[in-house]
Amino acid sequence: MFKNASIHVVACIISCAILAGAGEAQEVPTPNDFLQNLLPDEKAEGVFKSWRGKGIKRKPKEKAESEDIPSFTIYVTFEFASDQLTNDGELLLSQAGLALIDKRMRKYNIFLAGHTDSVGSESTNMILSQRRAETVRNYLIDNFKINPKQLFAQGYGETKLLFPENPEGDANRRVEIKNIGLKD
């Protein structure tokens, strides 16, 4: 049981080209899959889903700000040099949105961290990453009627690459969605 345990969920991205070559149908994570990792009293261990390379993994936090608050990270991807969601990004965000409207999630704040690859100038990438975070925020507000006061968006540009060994890779173009704790 994970009651009162601090939990960190990391969604890993593997190149879509690798999975496309595998020829296997991948199952899209469901809202319930996300909730198992968002709520401290739910039970899930290890990677429980993989969809087009997006695995969702749960592991203990090293330095949690609060011992009782779980957090999660999924990677919502975007088109090159754009704040336009990819089809995969929109599908994954739709599933996450359904989890976020669960009545058990209403008491939590959600942080949206926008990121880019390293193509382009630092200032352009900072602006683009903020636009990406705002795109996700607006998507959640418009499609799931999530309270705008519950969603916080911040752009990081190219300062936190997911794959620094491949700074121009498309997996770096993303927005992370994190449960950051109880609303005030």
C-alpha cells in the first residue's frame, strides 16, 4: 500500500520509430491507469502501460516537499517549432484530462512545464515553451472544464532537455504535467 507514501511517476519517451518497427499494437493508458499513480492510496508498481513508447513508471521520491502528495509526469508532445499538439500528444492529454477531472483530484494543483528542443534561439525557445504549457492548460480548461485556478503553466525553453544527448530530438518538445499538491 502506498498510503502516506511519497510517489513520483515518470513517463518515459522512447523513439516512435522504434515502436513503429515493432509492429505491435500498443494500448493507450486509461484515466484509471493515471489515477493509480496520482493518488497515494492507489496501488501500482513499475511500468504498467506502454503506448507508442510512453511508459508510465512509479517510484518513490527522493526529496519530497510533502510526504503525502504524489506527483506524476507525462510527456505531451508537439509538432516541430510549434505549440500544436501531435496526435499522440492530444490522445495522451485526453486520457490524462479524464483522470484530472476525477473527484479525488479536485483538491490538487497541477503544474504544466513546457519544454523545447535546442533548435532555434534560447529566447525563441523560452517563448515557445510557455506557449506549449499554455496550450495544454487551455486544452484542459476547454475540454475538461478544469478550474483555471488549479492549473499553473511555466515555460523552460531548452534548459531541461529530456534527452540531452540528442538536443534536437522531438522527444524534447513536450509539456510535463505534475500534481504539485493540495490547493490552498
